[in-house]
Amino acid sequence: MVMMKSREEAIEDMTLMLMYLTCFGERSGDTIYLRTWKNYPFDVVDTLCDKDLIDTRHGNKSAYILDEGKRRAEELLKEYGIGI
């Protein structure tokens, strides 16, 4: 049985997937961070931050995808049948 999501949940899911699909690596020492542009509705970006999926500062045009955000985005891509 398919669980129905609210419009807000679907927007959050799709925003996270798009952020992940369009991210780029940024090296700092031996670590590579996933960075993405955050040209999405502010309330959605804020919600993803509150859920510890991304990290950003107000005023910045980009955000970092956190480990949990990466895991969740990959899970959602599989759920939606999108291969990477």
C-alpha cells in the first residue's frame, strides 16, 4: 500500500532530491563536503535545516548537505525510481 504524503512533504522530498542531484563536492583538507545552491522556497530550506538534512546560514546562496540528508536523498531517489 502506498502511503500518501502531504503537499508539503512532497515538496520537501523533491527539494532535497534536487539539491542532492545538483550538488557539487567542496574539498576541505581530506574531507569532501556536498554543497548545493539553495534557490528554493525559504520555508522549505528552513524545514530541511530544522530536520538536520542540510546546513546553511541565512544570506548564503548555498547549503551543505549533511550525512543524514545524503542518506535520505538517496533513499527518496530509490523510492521515486530515479537512478543516479
